[in-house]
Amino acid sequence: MNWKWIATLQIIVAGAGSAYLFGFVLRLPLTPMRLVGMSLATVSFVLWATARVQLGKSFSVKPKAIAIVSRGIYSKIRNPIYVFSALWIVGFILALGRPTWLLILVFLIPIQVKRARREARLLEDTFGDAYFEYRKKTWF
């Protein structure tokens, strides 16, 4: 299957889930925390989707070293999919008015950091100095 179709399908499924959650949240009383949460979730989703498209055929469930993607969002953040998916979750937790659920980040963040490190080792082994130079210019 073509990577563009896979990316499109992922974005459609995530977008449909987001729309469903927004529909639920919009039935609740509108509070400042819900507005902040909905704004954060919306911006994070757009940035996540952009990062997913920019990653292109380099996306994989298991780490692969196809290429160093250093354009767009990847010129500033090495792992924007992890960053923006976590922020999307934070946004929805706030929008739902359940700030104690932020404790999920205690489990999510270490998993994402572990995955990012595994991917970084593979990229270091494959691309060497080119990846080290890229790391110097980017965050996480």
C-alpha cells in the first residue's frame, strides 16, 4: 500500500476520533479549561497530521532507517509525532474537565522517550555524523 494512502487513512481515523470527542465535549458546560483544552487538542492534531505527512514513506511502526527527515516541523523537532500526540491527549483531558487524568502522562512519556531513543540509535548506526549534526539542530 502506498505511504500516502496509509498517512491519509491514519489522519482520517484520528480526525474522526477527534471530531467525536469534540462533539461530546461541546455538550458540556464551556469553561476556560475546556476552551484551552480544545484549542490545544486542535492545534496539536493539525501539527501531528502535518508531521505525519512530512514523514512520508519514512513512517513505520517498528523503527527503520530509511532517511533523515529534516524538513518542515522535523527541522525543529526530531519526534513531532510523539510530542503532538501527547499534547493532543493533554488537550482532550483538559477539554473533558478531568485534569487528574493527566497522570496518564506518567506512563505515556517514558514509553515515547524509550521509542525515540531506540529510533535515534538506529539512525545513528545508519547515518552516523549526518544524524549527529541533525540532532544538534533539533529538540527531542
